[in-house]
Amino acid sequence: MTAARYMAAAIALSRRGLGRTAPNPNVGCILEKDGIVVARGWTQPGGRPHAEAMALEAAGAAARGTSVHVSLEPCAHVSERGPACADLLVSAGVNHVHIAVADPDPRTAGAGIARLRAAGIAVTTGAHAADARAAMAGFFTRMTLGRPRITLKLAMSIDGRVALAGGESQWITSAESRRHSHMLRAQSDVVLIGRGTLEADDPLLDVRLPGLADRSPLPAVFSATLDAVPDGLKLAARAPRLIASNAELAALPVNDVLVEGGSALAGALIAEDMVDRLFVYRAPILIGDGAPGAGRIGLERLADAHGRWRLDETRTLGEDRLEVYERLRQETA
């Protein structure tokens, strides 16, 4: 198997940590020698052990002389939670380190690569860099924009309505779409709703997929006036975090936030250009005079609406259509 294929496998491993490693990135690592995989690792829940540390521990003495394929530059800073991965690789006596993408964290930012090379270890960079960044997009967003990646989920009708005029919204989309959205929850650190959604729907905001209940994200409610979630609501048992401003949302020490409602919150976040992805689940129904997916977004000219979103993916879920859009931004790092 080629080095590029080992890197692709390491990136696939990294996705096992989505929604579980914050504030650390979700990294994947493979150790191989003479075409045989010696050990694998990925960042564990809570961010430790790191992927490299997990793989090295699994390999033991067999790590000596291996080639390492890791989706992010090994860290160079020592934390009170554990040693630097660059130092661990040097001590293990690995032969070659293949790195998909450099670490944007200023505590490492090239220092890990320099330390490996100073120890006489060959370093190769750049294989599947775009795929690695995509797998760790939440972490890269936090490093470059100073806030988590924010994904807005909308379940709507063909004519863009998320509820009847009277407020009824369960269920617009199919069971297949709802299962897919639960997987999206499982890959998020926080799931966020507005006060109106809390009071209208009384949601649990957990993951209800077989074997993935432990992947339920931290629930949060965005409200400038709500002091506590009333005890009579289902969400009260999960002790949601209360967020009163965009600044508080941006300061969350997490990588990925999933926003599930409502329209006023969606509009406010879009108006402040804080939405990075849109997951639009569109059901083959017409509602007419109902609630829109997003409230006021501060758009004054139609021309300003163009060139802001890129359609990245479409798929069929039962009778529904899923459209995934990415916000187009200039690279800042």
C-alpha cells in the first residue's frame, strides 16, 4: 500500500473522534513497517491521549524503525495533560513521519516538524492535506476564526417552510432524514437551539441511534432572558448550557456547534456571518403560509446574496433531498 493510501486511512481514523476531542483536534495516526500496519491511533474523548501517543503505546518496542502517517503535525508543546507527541516519536525511534497538514495552533505551528527533522527523522508533508483539513474543519475554524465551526440544520418543505403557521413542525422530513441528523449530532460537541424552539418543541437534543447514545452532544439554549430551563421540560434533566450572546457562543472551547433552531436564531447567526455550513433537509411537501427557515439576516440587496455559499453535496434520504452548503470565505491562514 502506498504512503498516500496509509494517509487516507489515518484521516478516516481521525473521523472517529469527531465531536469528542475538543478543544483538541481529532487526529488519526498509523504506524507501518515494510507494508505491515504495526499500530493505529486516533485522538481519544476529551482530547487525550493524542493519536500518536495511542499508536505508540499500542506498538511498544515495535514502533522503532516504523513509518508514521499522521493527519496533523505532531504537537511540540508540553501540556500538564501529557508530553509533546514530537518528543514521543523521537524517543520511539521512528524512521519517517508523513504529515498531511501543519498544525495551525501557534504553540506548534511548524515546531513539531522542526523537532523531528532536528532528530534526524525524515518528514514528508502535504499528502491528502485538503482531506485532513476537512476532517478537522472544526478545529481549523477555531484556530483561524477564533470560534467553533457552526453548522445550521434546516428541515423544510419545498417552499422553504419549517413549520405550519400555527407552529406545528413534527415531522416535516422523513425518518431517514431524522436518522441522518442524529448522526450529525453525534459528530458535534454542542447542539444549540433558541428559546422559542425550547418552549415550542421541548426537545431532548440527544442521539437516538443504536450504539451511539454516548455520543450525545452538550445541549445549549441561546437566550438573553432565560435564567434556567424550567424543571418541567425534558431538557432540564440534561442541564443545558445557557448562552446569551454571540460572544459567548464564539468563546465556547469546542470545535463543532450544531444549530437546530429556530428561525430567529438562524437569522441572527447568518446576519453576523457566523454560519459555516448549512444542512438543508428538504421534504417533498408544500406548506404555504408557514414559518421560514431563517428570520431577518440583514440583507439589503439581492446581489449581496450571491457568491456566499457553495453546494458541496446532495443525497437522497428516503423521499427527502439533503443539500450541504459551505460558506465561501477567504483563507486567513
